[in-house]
Amino acid sequence: MISSRTFRLSEEVGEALSSGRPVVALETTIVTHGLPSPQNLETARDCEHIVREEGCIPATIGVLDGQLIVGLGNEELECLAHSPGVSKTNLSNIGAIIAAGTPGSTSVSTTLLAADTAGIGVTVTGGIGGVHRGYGEHFDVSSDLFAMQRFRQILVCCGAKSILDVEATREQLETQGIPVVGWRTEHFPLFYSVGNRLSVDATVNSAEEVVRIHGAQGGLGLSTSTLVVADPPSKSALPADRLEEIIEGALSEAEAQGVTGREVTPFLLDRVSAMTGGESLRTNLALIRNNCRIGARIAAALANSRNKV
Ligand code: PSU
Ligand code: MN
């Protein structure tokens, strides 16, 4: 049973949902842990703007004052973006953060929980978490993957972040029965780069096709998310071989400094950005925006199909 003490929908998002308007859920771990200031707040605002341009309502999600909030107001978003020590939440620590009443950002896992609870159908991120490299020694698999199995959303991303073992992540998605749909691509993207040969379950050219596939899965009683993967915009994609060396370097640093748990991904993203002279950051900013546009088009198609029934 969801409690209104711990869960709050903003007025705008609540009204949009009850009148059948398309809504797109946006996460905030990108804002608090994935991007440096000031690009973090600028990007979050831009994402909301892009979603609106496409005729949808943005629902940015975060934890403040003991509540999981769907549809953060401007000041609330600013507070998350600027406060030091905001906790990154996933399904294992969100209860503790809510109970403590301290601020938290939502990763993909807790964003899926919030969006599904609210009745939103589409969530957007940059790149999902997945199976980390060296998982044979340190068993680190993102809670994003398990949340996708549990909550039913259309989740738009550029695949799994290339700091991960992308091949193992792709395998794991199949093991868990998560449909992977390539948005105008036949291959599972590499977040910062293109040109990888990993497969997708279907390739689509339109938002309506995504909605049909997600609907068919649902029609069989399957309650997983559908993962939509898009390449990063070609102008900002980085060469995979050059990036590989840099990622290896960042991973060695993480190992030497004993970085573990929820800190691993933000540490690696930050180091890769520093070692590419900010190029990977530019790619990250471009791909998040692009994913928002795709997500909004899918949300519009989903609302259309729901309103027809
Ligand atoms: N996409 C980005 N930057 C990010 C993330 C996604 O471009 O920082 C975040 C998402 O919130 C995702 C999290 O859920 O990284 C994965 O963290 P972990 O590997 O610790 O599960
Ligand atoms: Mn982890």
C-alpha cells in the first residue's frame, strides 16, 4: 500500500495523468552524481523544456523531506542540484533516506518505482546501470536491472554505460526477459560510442512501434519494462577504441583508491570526463537531451493509444 506520507505527486503531473496527457519521468542521479555543476541543473531544466516542446509534461523525481516526489518544482530541483551530500538512492537505501528526512536523488531503479507507482508509462535516462567489469571478483550488478524486471515502464537510454561490461549486461537483460528495442539501430549502443555489434530484440523507426511491442508484452501478462536503446547523436559520439584505454585507466584508479558500491559509477564517469578533456561530458549532455526527445515522442504515442481504448 503506497502511503501519501512517503509519496507525493505534484499538482501538474497529477492533473496531466488524470486527463490522459503524456508524461515523461526524469531521474535525478544524473543531476546530483552524474554531471558537474553548473551543467547539471542546466541539463535538468533543458530536459524538462524538451519534454514540454514535444507536448508532454515532465515529471522530475527526487526525495526531499521524507517524501518520494514525482514532479519536483523549480526550487526543489535546484535544492537537489546544489545541496552537498545528497544521497543517490536505489531500491535498497531509499527507505532509509526517506526515514531520515534527508535529500536524495533517484537512480533509474527508484525512478522506475516512482513512475510506475504514479501511473507514468515512460522514463528517460542517459545510460542504464548494469553488470560491472570484473564482476567475477567483485559481484557488482546495478539494481537498475532488477527494477526493470519489477516495474513496467518504457525506458529510453543509450544502452548501458561503457564503463560497464556491456556484453554481460546485454546477456543479463535477455536472461531477465527484458525486451531491448533499438531506436533506428540494429545494435545495442555503447553509451559514448557507436559501432558495436551486440544485438537488439527488434529495431523500430517510430514511437508507435515501440508502444505496440510494449503493449504486446503486456498483453501476455509480462510486467517488465521495455528498454529502448538509441545511439548517442553521431556528431558527439566518441571513438570506442580510444575510449577503451581511458576507461581502463579510470578503472585502475577506482581499484587503487578502493572506490566501492554506489560511488563506483559517479567516480568512473567523472574520471573519464577529466581524461577526455571534457569530451565525454559533452557526449553525455547531448545524449541525455536526445533521449528526452525520443522519450517524449513515445509518451505521446502511448497516451494516444491509451486514449483510443
Ligand atoms: N545516465 C547518465 N549518467 C548517470 C546515470 C545514468 O548519463 O549518472 C545514473 C543513473 O541514475 C543510473 C545510475 O541508475 O547512473 C547507475 O548507478 P549504479 O551503476 O551504481 O547502479
Ligand atoms: Mn553497484
